[in-house]
Amino acid sequence: MRLPALLFLAAASLCAADGYDVYTRHCAACHIELMDKATAVARFKTLKAPPMVEVSNRLKENIIIADDDEDVHRHLVILFIKDYIENPELYKTMCRPMALERFDVMPSLKGKLSDAERQAVAEWIYDRYKNVTFR
Ligand code: HEC
């Protein structure tokens, strides 16, 4: 009875979204995956949005919790990202004012990503840059 197990695996892989895949399909056109600060400054005029390494670093630095609990911190950063994908707002952004002036607020992607895809890409943004500092 090998077939049911195989079918189950196929179904599971269809449901579990791959964060990097979601990033390449929905975010990469605007957010470059990796870039150092000096290059970002030099190429500022050609960028469509802050590089994702910068987004990840800034959210992690700005979202501060009283307890030293990585799981809680990760959860809150992921919640912020999941919300921002569908409901980006000027009052929510942590983007620098100078960059905002140039980029404007991100357009909403409401309806384009499933909940699982938003979860997967938000987890990927947190974990991908675990030991990668934007500098
Ligand atoms: C059409 C271009 C575009 C696409 C596509 C796009 N973004 Fe953005 N995003 C922006 C711009 C511009 C900003 C900076 C202004 C702002 O904070 O709203 C931004 C800001 C953000 C921020 C907030 C950063 C902060 O400092 O507060 C998050 C989080 C984010 N994007 C996540 C994503 C994710 C995840 C995707 C893909 C699912 C995505 N974006 C797709 C243009 C885009």
C-alpha cells in the first residue's frame, strides 16, 4: 500500500507554501533579496523598494519585546509582515522618511496571496536573514 502515502505527500507539498518561492513570485520585482548599505545608497534611484535584507533587519530592530524570547519576537515580526502585505499604510511603515518620499507606500497585494503563502513568505523573511545584517 504505497500509493496512499505518496498521495498524502503530494497533497501536503501542494498545501505547504515555500517562502522563497512566494518571495520570487510576489516580492522580488520590488524588493531585492540581498544588497549592502553602500550599494543601496549608490543605486538608490534605481531601486523600487528597500532591499528585503533591510526590511527584515529594520522590523527586527524596531519590534521590541520586554522578554528575551525569540519565539515571541519572531511571531510578532511575522504578524506585522502578514498584515503589511494586505494592508500597507503610511502610519504603519517603519521605512525611513527619505526612502518613503522616493518609493511611496507599498501597493496592497490583497487577494493575490493565500493565508498560507503570506505565512510562508513572512517566515522566510524572518529566517532568511537570521545572521545577515544590513550594513
Ligand atoms: C510594487 C512593488 C512592491 C512589491 C511587489 C512588494 N513591495 Fe513591499 N514595499 C514596497 C515599497 C515601495 C515599500 C516601502 C514603503 C513602505 O514601507 O510602504 C515596501 C515596504 C514593505 C514592508 C514594510 C517595511 C517597513 O520598514 O515598514 C514590508 C514588510 C514589505 N514591503 C513586504 C513585502 C512582501 C512580503 C512582499 C511580497 C509578498 C512585498 N513587500 C511586495 C514595494 C513593494
